[in-house]
Amino acid sequence: MSAPLLEARGLVCRFGPKEAVKGLDLTLNAGDLVGLIGPDGAGKSTTFRMLVGLQRPTSGTIVRTLPDEQVAYVPQVFALAPDLTVMENMKLQAGLYGMKGAEARIHELLSRVDLDRFKDRMSGALSGGMKQKLALCVALLPSPRLLLLDEPTTGVDPVSRREFWALLHQIHDDGVAILFSSPYMDEAEYAFRILFMYDGHLLATGTPESFREAMPGVVLRVLTRKRRKVMANIEALNPLDLFGEGEQIRARFTPQDPAPLLDRIRALEGVEHVELSEATLEDTFLHALKEQDHATEATSQISGDVKSPAPAPPSDSHGGPRHG
């Protein structure tokens, strides 16, 4: 087996008293397509900055088997010169990479993302999706083997998001390993391997399929305009997991015949609709978060670090990742 392209062990990053990343382990191999998924403030951007050498870890190690020019990074914020045209930015970056005779490579990349017809437009005048495509073209100029993208589609319209992900899958098919971060659970579906991150550390790792298989039971989706009241009534039925947002509630119960359960919930006051549902990746994230809360509470009680168990956060306000 070949050596990993990048391996991080025990990464910690502190900013004063704030510990932004807490003992993170990460391995990236050739052919990987990995998603680092978590809400704002989880530590994703700090992790990326450490991996590319822009932020020194407080402790831990990072080993890369690739030269710098074979590792490309697209930051969350558009970082190219807004007062240069698309072509001028491409030529400038090619010069910084030390590439000679890069015109053919530039034309190939711009054509691939349909930016060649905008080559004379000021980069600052591009739409959000077009800016991300330009940033991607710049990152791909030296033909990297590893591509790191920090929330590449945040602020991008839905159509451009789909186009961008189709492009990333083409790049991955060309042999480029990819690590991306996102707060959107629907984007986790694009990854072959998912890392759930929250509050500076990894909650869980696995594939989309393995996460769903680890969520046995009956999952119900409930629609109501009286969420808190209905959730309180469902709580009395002892669900394994219970989360609510807006006018929707999701509840998971032990494996059982769903028909009687559906009838009981349908009869609750305030329930407008209830149906069977498959476990989603958001369900698995929130379940992992709940398990962590329980583990932390148990550790606190055993160690005696606190006088009484910390109250569990409300089941409908975990602050989970944004919906796409």
C-alpha cells in the first residue's frame, strides 16, 4: 500500500483560551473524496489552514508526501485580485507558479468551466459561482494531486452549486484526491468518506452508507405548526432520537411494526401529517452529537469535575449544519 498523501495526528490549535481544534486525526490517500462536514465554528477552516501551512498547530504533527506544488488550496473567501481580469489573474498565478508557456493550460481550464468567454471581465464583477470556478482554475494550474476546498459553494446559487460539484467529480475522476468542507448536509452525499466535525473535534467518520446502516429503527417525519407541544407528546413515547426545526419533526424509534406507531402519532393534537422516512445524514450527525453529549455528561459524573450533570441541550436547537 502506498504512503498517504497527507497524514495529521493529534492536531490542536489554540487562539488564547479558545481551543479551535482539539486533537484531530486525518489521513488522505490517493483517490480519496472526503467531506469535512460541520456547522459554522466547528473548526473546519482552521483545520484547512493548518493542513496547507498557513496556521501553525499548537501541537500535533502533519506529514505530507507531496511537494508543495502538488497540493492546491481554495479558501472559503475569494482571494484573487478583483481589479484584474480573469485572464490577467490566471497569467499572474501561472507566473507565481513558475509556469512557462502556460497559455494552453489556461485556455484548457477556462474552457472546461465555461469561463473562456469571460476572460476579459474583471474578476471582482463575477458572480459567486464564477468566482469559485476561477479560484478552482487557479488551483488546478500546476496539475495538483491533492485539492483542498474550504466551503467551496457557500454563497453560491443552487444551479452553480450543481455545476461546481459535477466539475469536482470530473476532477476526481482525473485522479486528483479531494478534501472539501461544508456546512451543508446535502453536500456530504458527494463524499466517499465523511468526517463529522463539531466544536473542534471529529464526532464520527464513515461512508454515507455506513452512517445510515448504523441508524436502525423506525424513522418518522412529522409536520406540525405546534412543534414544541407535539415534540413533548412524542417524547412521552420514548423515541431514540427526536429533533425539530421549523414545522418539521424527525423521530427515531426502536425497530417495530410502524403501523401502530404511525396511528398513535397521527392522533396527537397538532399533528398535520406523519410518514415513514429514511435516516438522513443530518439524522446521523445529530445522533452522533447527542451521543457525545451523553458521553460528556457521563465522564463529568464519573470524574467528579462537576457537582451535577450538565443539562442536555434542547433537542430542537442543536445548531446543526445548515440545510442546502
